[in-house]
Amino acid sequence: MIEKRFSAAAETYDRHARPQLSLARSVCDVLPEIYPEQILELGCGTGQLTRLLFDRFPDVPIDAVDLSEKMVEYSRNKFKRFNQATWIQGDAQTYRGQDPYPLIVSSAALHWVSDLRKTFENIFQCLEKDGFFALGMMLSGTLKELLAVRQEVAPQKTPASALPALEELMENLHAAGFKILRKKLSEEEVSYRSATDFLRTIHEQGVTGAKVASGREPLNRSEIDRLIELYQDRYSSADGVTATYETATLLLTKTS
Ligand SMILES: C[S@@+](CC[C@H](N)C(=O)[O-])C[C@H]1O[C@@H](n2cnc3c(N)ncnc32)[C@H](O)[C@@H]1O
């Protein structure tokens, strides 16, 4: 399901992924002062973070993994000239490289997994002792305006699950065995030209129908019209409308 959604969005994703790009930059900001022999990236998508890693670590081999075949294919073509990357279709919940990695990174991807604890335990196993894991996550305050309006328009179709809250994220990281070295929290308001433009944008990011935007049943035409009208009315700004993105950026290590 998630694989299909992102495969469909591969071509349009970059045009609209400003919040994701800013999270990828934040992940680079918390990286440790090391020059690793190899890097694993989980949920590489269209390679926004990977591109930053090419600049920061020229010539370091990067295993860039994504669940979506189309994303993998798209990035492999787009970054042909960077032969330091190996583009791999795989699931962050179960992926294992040949040897443990000194550095694992992931941005704006792991909030999609169905089992956070299992995913973090797997990443812990993939990491060398004293290795680093730099993680950028979208948290539960992301698109809170959309959830509120949706709840009002169609309460019986409320989302089945939400993005993780910070407490849930930290609990799962601790339970997997990680030690926290750096932590940055952010709540950013992003502007869109209109409510219609905003909905189109999150659709083109592959977010529509996802945890944050979907319910058990899709909205019908009149509910969508009402949602657009309410959103435009409630969250208008000088530039159009705003939407919140809540994120956490963490640097973690494996001490045992
Ligand atoms: C919002 S995109 C972010 C991509 C990129 N890291 C960025 O910063 O732009 C999320 C990506 O995570 C991938 N993804 C979702 N679940 C995954 C999983 N279980 N394993 C690997 N990749 C996954 C999706 O296919 C998608 O390409």
C-alpha cells in the first residue's frame, strides 16, 4: 500500500517536498564529526538526503534503501553520475546489509513503518558497536490543521492511526537500546497558495491516503469541498494558507 503510493508520487515528489528537504538538512546538521567507511540510508525516496550526503562524504559508499521500486529506479537514474551509491529496494523493518554500518541515516521515512519498535531493533542490529544513527522523523503535530478540519467534516471517518508522538518515538528508541546524543525539535509552519494547492501538494508527496490524511473511508466530493472551504477560512495567511510540520531530529549511538 505505502510502496504503491510512493511509487505513484516518485515523479512529482521533489517539486513539493520543502518540509522534507528542511528535515534532511537538519539530519545533516546533527551528524557526528566522523568520516565513515560506509553509510546505510533507509527510506531514501528521491534522494534529497542522499544528495546532501554526496557533498558531505564524497566517495563514501552509500547503500540507499527504499521500499518503493519506482523511487529506487527514479533515484538510480537521477544520480547516475554519483557511483558511490547503490540503490536497493528493501524494507527498513527487515533490511540487513552484509556487514554492520558505522553510520545509518534516515529522514522523513520511518514514520511510515507499521512497527516502530521492530524497525529500531533491526537498525540497532545493522549498526556497528559505537556506530551512529541520525534520524529525522515527522511527529504527530504534523498537518494537525488538516486532521482538525477533517474531524469536523467527517467525524465518522477519522484516521485509523496517527504519526508517532515524541514520547512514543523516544520510548521505542530506548527500548531498542539506543543512547541519545543530540535532539532537535521543531514545529514549522509552511505556507501554500490556497487550501486546494495544499491538498494537491500533499497528494503529490504521496501523503494523501496516509496516516496523517486518511481515514477508514475516503471522503466524498461534498465532504472534500467542505473541507477545502473550512481550511481556507480557518488557516488563511497573507500568503494563502498554512500547515504545521512537527519534527524531531536525533543523533543516536549504540553503546553495547
Ligand atoms: C516522504 S519520503 C522521504 C524520502 C527522503 N528520505 C526525503 O527526505 O525526501 C518517504 C520514503 O520512505 C519510503 N518508505 C516508507 N516505508 C518504508 C519502509 N518500511 N522501508 C523503506 N522505505 C520506506 C517511501 O517509499 C518513501 O520513498
